[in-house]
Amino acid sequence: THFGFETVTEAEKRERVAGVFTNVAESYDHMNDMMSFGWHRVWKDHFVSSLNPGFSPLTSGPDPRAPQHILDIAGGTGDIAFRMLHTAHAVNGNPDVRVTISDINPAMLSVGKQRSRTLPASQQAALSFVEANAEDLTKTKPLGMSLSPTTPTSSPVTNSTTATSGIPDNSVDLYTVAFGIRNFSNIPAALREAYRVLKPGGVFACLEFSKADKYPILNALYKEWSFRAIPLIGQLVAGDRDSYQYLVESIERFPSQEEFRDMIVDAGFVVSGANGGYEDLTGGVAAIHKGMKP
Ligand code: SAM
């Protein structure tokens, strides 16, 4: 089965992606380990330590331990956000770093919220969860609230006035998105929103599956694994072949390292580094892209 995304509208894609992540939310963490042989943990650790939250002043200023606001977009079940908090609070001793986990899917966020209960209390206090579409961060709602309440029984306290605050311009020090952006219907719109919410000097950082075609043998093995094994594992372990088939196809459709770097530049970011704005991980199976808002 095949979703045929080429012919669907943005709204239809969004709906299908929502279905996929609602279906996989409960099995997501185990499946990640199984599908990547645990590599996703190594990549995530490297991503977070390369950003070193709570230590390096992400915005200019005299105090390297200044308060920072990290926005983890498509944060799902919390893997990046929890690592960010641990590095900032426990490794770098900066308790003034707070993290907002934002995701379009309340089922993924609920699993994240549940998982966060094992974090130290100070880290839990620095964490918040919001539902939002990465392509329009002017509308956000705290997890569990309804953007457009349909039930007339909802009390005045839980309806829209507090629910739709949005993320202000120039308010974020570090924007992270891990294994999320390839699911977005409109990636340029999401990059424009990243640019809008970041402070000048703030950093956009993305970890995503990418192209391993510089290494033909690795690439062939990787393709074999993704197209044959992953949908099968999805079927056997999570009882859901289609969702995992979608995930594999979405990796295939995502632009190359250079094309994606150019999209980041088009959104106004400054990229730097020996490789011209990105770092390959495991031969390009995944890659990290970073850009700074000037
Ligand atoms: N960042 C987490 C991680 O690395 O484990 C979760 C990654 S998960 C593969 C992708 C996430 O993207 C899902 O939680 C999904 O709901 C979210 N997502 C998909 N489309 C989105 C959109 N338009 N806006 C925000 N989040 C979106």
C-alpha cells in the first residue's frame, strides 16, 4: 500500500500524518530502537551535546548562563527536550533554561507528558507542552485544551482566551526539530515560522534522516532495510504496516543535505561550518543542519 502523497493537498497530508502518529504514539519509542538499532539515541545525544544548551550563550550577552528558552518543535514523546533539560540543568548547572515541547499531535504529547513524570522535579517545572502546527506558531494551545471548543459544556476557564496565545516574534533562543520536519506539508512555511519566533542570534537546529548516497554499499543496505524490514516490523510489532510504510516513504521524499541547506538559507538563516551548514551522521543516514538568525 502506498499513500500517493504526490497527488494530495496539504490539508490531506496533514490529516494522514496525524493519523500515522496517533496510531504509532504508544509503540513509537520501542519501534525507534528496533528500527534504527538504537542509533537514534546516539544521533540525539550528539545533536544535543553539539548544541550544549545552558552553556554557550546562544544569544549575544555577557552571561553564558543566561536564561534560555528552547522550543522543541515536533517534540513528540520528549526525547530531545528531556536531553536538553538534562544537559542544561544537570551538566551545565543552568536551571534557567526552559523547554517548550510543541507538537501537532496530542497523542504523542500525552505519551511525552507521562514519560516526563520520571524527570527531577526542577526539570519538570521547566517543561511545558503545547499543541501547535509548526507551519503556524501564532496559534498554540496547552496540551489538553481545545483550540475551538465544540462542547458547550466546557467551562469558561478552559476555553479559547488562554488557549490560543501563540509563540511571539523574537522570543526563542534555540529552535530544535528532530525527525519531524519531513512530515510537514509546507516546509518553507515552517522555516519562516522558525525565523519569526527566534531572537536575533538565535539558532535553528534540525536532526533528520537524510541521504547516504555518498556510500553506495551502506546506502544499498540501508534502502533494503528501510523498504523491506521496517514496514514488516511495523506490521508484526505495532500491527500497523501502513504507518511505517509512510515513514519510510517520507524519508525517501525528503530533500538532500544541500537542497535542505539551501531552503534554510532561503528562509533568511546564516549557515556556516566546514561542510557548508550541515553535518552527516552515520554516512548521511541522518544529518544535522543549523542556521543562525542574523
Ligand atoms: N522529535 C521526536 C523524536 O525525535 O523522537 C518525535 C519525532 S516523530 C518521528 C515526528 C513528530 O512530528 C510527530 O510527533 C508528529 O506528530 C509531529 N508532526 C508532524 N507534522 C507536524 C506539524 N505540521 N507540526 C508539528 N508537529 C508535527
